[in-house]
Amino acid sequence: MTVEILATSLANGVMLGGLYALVALGLTLIFGVMRIINFAHGSLMMLAMYATFGLATRTGVDPYLALGVTVPGGFLVGWGLQRLAIAPVLGAPEHNQLLMTLGLALFLDNLALALFTADPRTLLTAYSASTVAIGPVRLNLPRLLAFAGALGITAALAAFLKLTVLGRALRAAAEERDGAALVGIPVRRMYALAFGLGSACVAAAGTLAVPFFYVSPEVGNTFVITAFVVVVLGGLGSFPGALLGGLAVGVVESLGGLFLHGSLAQIGIFLLFILVLLARPTGLLGAAHA
Amino acid sequence: MTSRRRFLRTVAAAAALGVPGTLRAQPREVLIGETHPLTGPLAREGNLGRQGIELAVNEINAAGGIQALGGARLRLMVLDNESKPPVAISTMERLKDAGVVAVLGPYASGLAFVTTQEAEKYRIPHVLDVAIADQITERGFKYTFRFSPTAGVGAAQTVEYLGGLVKDFQLGWKRAVLVHEDGLFGKATADTLQKLLPTIGMDVVDRIPHNAQAPSLTNEVLKIKAARADVVIPSTYYPAHSLIIRTMAEQRVDVGAVLSVYGGAGSQYRFIKDVGRLADFMLDGNHWFNPRAPRIRGVIAAFERAYQQPFAYEWLLAYQSVWVLKDALERAGAPDRERLREALARTHLTDTLMPYPIAFDDKGQNPHARVLLMQVQGGRIAVVYPPAFAEARPVVPVPPWEKRS
């Protein structure tokens, strides 16, 4: 085990962790505001990936430019889904809400299977195999860009929630639904906004993943199952928690993979998960009310 | 009502003719059953198989059907087993009830285990297309016929071809690294290879299992680099295979060759279409056509015309299975399951599209079946070994990534 391999693996884990964080951010936002676990999150990511792939191959534009389509598109789809499918079950028992998002996921995944077939597709760009060399460590450019993009979007979203009136209203609706309604915040619209923003996040993650990954109908699960762990690890509903959790999981998974073989690499993640939850039952940065 | 009317009509017709049925003309149609995964995870392969069978049946019917049965046409009854063994069982039942004389299909080993069992139970001859698991023909079944190579034969021959390459081209390769997905398929293949590789003087210096759905295979590729491998042998599914190659290119991991056995990628034009030049120089031991067979170019062209798809061995094996059945029907002389079974058991076809003659041992396996070694060269899949079938010279060791355009 050389230093070079260790450093490359570490860097790779950090870069992947950024993307996990972005996926987790959307989940945690939706959960924080609506108390709904969105199982369709991975399917939305998959749809964004197909949209990116389609745009890039049909029109020849750079896949990163597809962000201009997938992010607003993700927002609108999220908003629409919330209004049409989620809002009616918000007052229903939790298992009904779970079934609704799970049903959405099954529907979207199978729709993709019918439309795009099960064949994985790869988008190759001129810079797909480009690397940035830092000493002996070669960082894959698309992964690095995905990391940078994920951090940028996280920062922008955090600023929106902290600094704007709309962001504050959203947080108010999340923290105290009835109180927010009493002071005139349109809570129902805030819910749709949260779902839209969460979907836009995962759509952005999808687009950022296309240049270094492949696209297939079940691809969302690769990232989203880990993102569920990240959300709980960081603290349900906590933004900085999602970022910290994402990076921690990325690094642990990557380094774990060096020492443990194959699927066993996942053991590291869950060991970390158990240890953190034993020490802090609400997650790394979770608030007591979560 | 309908059945009574039909009954009366039949009785009337028979009375009018006044002859026993046996003296009348042979049946004008022979009903052939087919069970393939047309939906579900194996839908792509199943549909290729269906198309291959359809093409062969159309050709046979257009050329006058089964001569020995008075030019009887083949009629297909195609059922979708949804890629699920329990459904495959019920398709066999329905085919039996419909009175098929034989069953074709079902592409995957997991499906073939149950369809062959049902075929045995109902005494229906079953000619397999692809299913490679060795055990399928090791259960002493009398109604199962597989003309294509098994998993074990494929692995042994691919390793033998690798040994041949190393010797013929004086490559001096010693270090092999096995990269396998950590499920049953990947592990079983790696176990077999680990036993076979020492027979050609190669050491397995590392075995790298991986999760087939991992979001990154960088660690695995770094381990390949650290092992200073001469040959990397991946046994994994298509998406992971593609990710390994891409990451090797990105990390500039140069090895003598990447070779697979029944690989998920190297013998697939869809892989080349997907990853382009990154697929270049990959070697794969797999089912393939005999490039020297006189009819092969015409058949491939006919398939491409009919279905607008590039060549894939999945359909070719299904196509060949129909011709095996046709040959047996000609010799059986009657659309009868027992006589057909006996004729199949005595098959000896030398005029095939495969790189081997077709005959069956007492287990129903073709002892002559073989795989070939193919290499992707400039976007084309060419047979490179053994020399008797080679279409192109193998490019080994493969050029380093830096030198590729």
C-alpha cells in the first residue's frame, strides 16, 4: 500500500462525498420541512441523468450546460409532484406517505426501463478521462468538477435559506408549521417550494455525475441509498450535517475499499453510522427536535 | 356451440372422404414452442433470441418448410417468461398443452434449469440456445440438447488461448490479476480461472472483488496498478466492466491485455457503441460465429436488414438452434416428440455457422462446442485466436493509454 494509492483513494472519497452531500441535501430539505422520506429521490436523479445524456448527445452541448435545463426542470417537476401526489397524503398516516413516494419511484424507474431500455449508456466527452495531477495523485476532472459544483450549490442553498426572506419563511414553516401559518406564511406553498428545491438539488447531482458515470434506469440507487445514510448520520434536517456526513461517508467508503474487499467496503460506512448514532442519537449535527 | 359445429363438420368431412386419417396428407404445420425472457432484466437478450428464431423460421418456411413432412411449415408459439423461473415453468406447461413438438430458448441458465426440468417431465425435446451453466447437462436428462459451449469449456479454452498467445508472441507474461464482482457469477468464474491459470504458467498475483453497483472503482483500479499485472481478467457485469476500463484509462494503468471469459462487454457491439475507442484491444473468449462459414455473411446481413441491429451472438445461437431442430425434424420424418428426440440424439451437423460441428453426447451436450477469442480492433470485433479461425492478428501487448488517440 503506497502513499500514492492512499492519497488517490482519499481524494476520490472526498470528491464522491461532495456528490453524496448534494444528494443528501435534497433529501434532508424535504424531510426537514415536510417530515416525508422521499423514496423517489433516486428516480428524479436518474431522470436528470437521462435528460443530460439526451441533451448532450442530441444537441452536442457540453453536459455541464444541461444544468441550465435540469435544475429548473427538477424544480418544476418537484413542485408539481408535491402538489399532485404528496400534498394530498401529507395528513395521512406515515406509512401511506412512504407508499406514495415508493410508488412514484417504482413508476418512474419502470417508465425509464420502458423508454430507455436497461442498457447502460455512457457519455464520453473530450475531457472524460482528463486528470488533474497533484503530485503523484491523479484527480479525474469530471469528479473534481462534480465536487466543486456540489459545494457551490450547497453554499448557494445555505445562503438562500439564511439570508433571504423566502428562505426564512421556508425555515419557519419547517420549524413551526402552525405558527408560520398564523403570521401569514403560505405553508402549503412553502412545502411545494421545499420539494422543488430538493428535487433541483438531486437533478444537479445527476447532471454532475453523468460525465464520470453511466446512465441506467436503476442508477439513482447507487447514490441515493448511501445518501439516506448520510442524511441520518448528519442529523435529519440539518444542512451542515448533510455536508459533513457526505464527506465522512465518501472518505470512509473509499478508504474502507482499500482494506476491505468489494461490498465489504460498506461495512466501514455502517460502523461509522452505528458509532455516531450511539454517541449522538440525533446525528452529528442534528437538533434535539429532529 | 362452435366446438359441436366443428365436430359435426369434421365427422361429415371424414365420412365424405371415407378414408382413415393416416392415409391423408401430412400435417401442413409443425408447432414449435419458444420460451424467452421478453420482459424484465433479460429482455434485451431474450428479444434478440426471439428475433434469431424468427429469422430462421422465416427462412426455412420460405425455402419450402420441412421436406420430410411434405413441406410442412414451422409455426412458432412464443411465450414470454418475464426473466423469472416460476413464469418459465408455467410457459412450459402452456407449450405442452398447446402440443408443441419441441421447445427453444430460454437464454439464461437460471431459466434453463427449470425449463429443462419441465421438458424432461413432459417428454418434450428442448434445444437450448445460450444458457452456459455446466450443471444443466449434467443431470442425466434425455430431452435436453445444448450445442453451445458450457461455462467450464469456455473458461478452459480461453485460458488455453491465452497460453497460446503468450507462447506464439513470446510475451513472457506471468502476472494475472482477477477482478470480479462479489456475487455468485463473478466469484465462481474467478475460482475456475484461479485453478486454470497456473496450467499455462501464470500466477494469480491478486484477486480483487468489487461491488457491481459501486459508484467508483478507483480503488480496484489502483490495486491493479499496484499488482503490476500483465493480464487483467475482469468477470463482472457490463456497467462495472465499462467503469473499470474508463478508470484504467483515467489513471493511466497500462497492462499487457484486458481479457475476459464470457465477458459482459468485449464481444458486444453495444459496448463499443457506448464507450467508443476505450473498448479497443479488449479480448474476450465467448460464443461466436465461424468467420470461415460460407453462409455467415449473408445471415448477418439478413438479420441487420430485418431488425436494424448490429451482430450479437445471442441471436445467432438462437438462429442456429432452429436449424438443429430442422435437421432433426427431417430425419425424424414425423412431428412426434419421441421420434424427434431420437433424431436429435443422433444429430451430426457439419454445415453450421458455429466454429464447431454439432452432435450430442449421451448427456445432450455437444462435445465439439468451443469458444473463440475475439479482440476489439478499431471498433470492430475480430476473431484473433485460435489461428484456424483468426480474422486478424491479435494486438498484444496493447498500446499504452498515452499513445492512444
